[in-house]
Amino acid sequence: MQTRTDEIADGVFRISTTVPDAPLVFNQFLLRAEAPLLFHTGFRALFPVVSEAVARIVPLDELQWITFGHVEGDECGAMNQFLAAAPNATVAHGAVGCLVQVNDLADQPPRPLDDGEVLDLGGKRVRNIETPHVPHGWDAHVLYDETTGTLLCGDLFTAMGECDALTTDDIVEPALAAEEAFHATALTPMTAPTIRALAEVRPTTLGLMHGPSFTGDGGKALTVLAEGYDRMFDAASNSSVELR
């Protein structure tokens, strides 16, 4: 496995691991502040390389917050390993996610976040935005770093294959191609509207879980992505499914 670290915005670091034979890269994001925050922990098997990369930027015993977009192995598999290695850290997740999953899974009590709640990290402010079932999972949410305009958007804009750390290229078409391949998103009448609401934040950097981070008009990218999901939802609604 190969892990690289890149600063994609001021004090926002992308930690990216290429796993042999996997069709995706796996990214975590570390926000360096007075109270450092880690978004995504990676799989349990990735803990040695991810924690080493984190420690090169912030000592593990200074890590204050551990967060993730939704409960899934690649996003929070190493949660308890990080809690053991970072004794001052607290897991923060949406209130629904804490209620239905994280209260039971985490070795220490998590901090439930309300929709729109802001964590003051000291030098950075991050806002919790609930996105239930977008792209999947009742507990899904994203974090917006108000200080740098960076939206940590989890599995939105998933792209296949290896990639650069930061791009200005189109990230929508690769995301729609990945959706056609994986069918990972919960297509509902609320999918596109939820993504359009994120566009109103007008982020200038997008931190992708699987793919390159994006710099530019993040609001436009989210709007075009929503249009793509509108088309997919309409097609699915007008098709017949045969159960076998």
C-alpha cells in the first residue's frame, strides 16, 4: 500500500492510500487547528499507515476530534484504534448516527452533532450538515470548514482509479460513471434536492473520499451532480424491475 499526504487548503490535509487491486483510492482529511480534527479513519487494516501519516502532521495525543461521513468500514473502521492511540480525542457524528450505531460501536461515548451545529476548533470552524441517505446511509452527513471554504463530502463524487491530489478538472462525469458502475447511491426524490442544498454553501474546495480533491466552483459542481442524479432517478422511476 502507498500513502501520500497533500495540503489541499490552508491547514487541510488529504491523506490518500492506494490499496492493491482496489478500484478506488481511500482518503482521510486532517484539519490542523488548536483542536485538530480527523475526517475518516480508514479501514482497521489501514490504521498503521494512516496514523503514521496523521502523526507526521499532528501528534496523535493532540488529536481532539474523530469524524466520518457515515458508518462504513472505509470511513470509520479504525475508529476505536484511533481512540486508543489518541486519548484526548472524541468521536463526533450526527445525532441520528450516534443513536442508531455509534453509541454502540465506539469504545468511548461519542459527541452527537445537530444539523447546522458548528465546532470551533480554534483557528477553524466546521459546520455539520445532515444529508440522510445521500449518498447512502440514514446517518450520512458532511462537514464544511467555514474558514477555508472546504466541504468534506464523503462518498459524493466518487471516482474510480488513481488520481492527483488536487484538480480543477471536471469531477462530475467520473462520479456519474462510478455511479453507473457501482449503483452505490440511494436514489430517492430527496437525492438531488439534498445535493442542491449543499451547492448553496458555495464551497471552493471539495474533499472527496474516493478521488481527487477539487478546487474551483464547488457549488456549480454540486449543481451539475444533482442534475445527473435527477436524470438517474427519472430513468429508474420509469423503468420496470423484474424480481427473480
